[in-house]
Amino acid sequence: MPIWLTETGAPTWSQGSAADSQAARNTSHVTPRLQAEIATDTVTAAAASPVVRAVFWFSYRDGGPETPASRKSQHYGLTYFDGRRKPALDAFERAVRAYRAKDDRRD
């Protein structure tokens, strides 16, 4: 049975402290660098599984600016609200290109 990984990702802004490693605990969000690492790891892990058919990141763009009233769910984007790229977008694109290159060699 094929599996689709949906709504994956990690928020890069919220009130509270940010995690800068996957071992961090008691944090409310991740740094942009860690979000990029998570993007790479997600695509790499999905590509290694023969049953995963698709990966969908939760949001392409943040849902609003970073303000004290923002909800954490507004900041899962691969780009900021103003359109600037986060490191995760570059990481996600690189991981997909690597997967496609490897997949093309198998044909």
C-alpha cells in the first residue's frame, strides 16, 4: 500500500525558545537551520522507503509576519511571509534533485 507523507515540517517562529538540534527538548519552534535539516532528512528518509510515494510540506509560505500574536502554525513555510526563501526551501530542493538524479540512474 503506498503511503503519502502529508503536512510535514517544523515551525520557525513562536514565542519561547527555538531548537537548534533534533535532540533539543522543551522548545516551541526550530531555527531556520534546523528546519532545513529536517527538510533534507524528510526527503531522504522518504526516498529510502519503497512504500512512500509522495511528501507534502505543510506550507510553502508562512501565513503571516512574525508577531507576538502569531500562531505557531503560521510559520511552517519554506518561505517567509514576505516571500524571502528560508534555508529549508534550498535544502528541500537539493534533496529532491538528489533523489531524482539517483532515481534516473536506476532507469
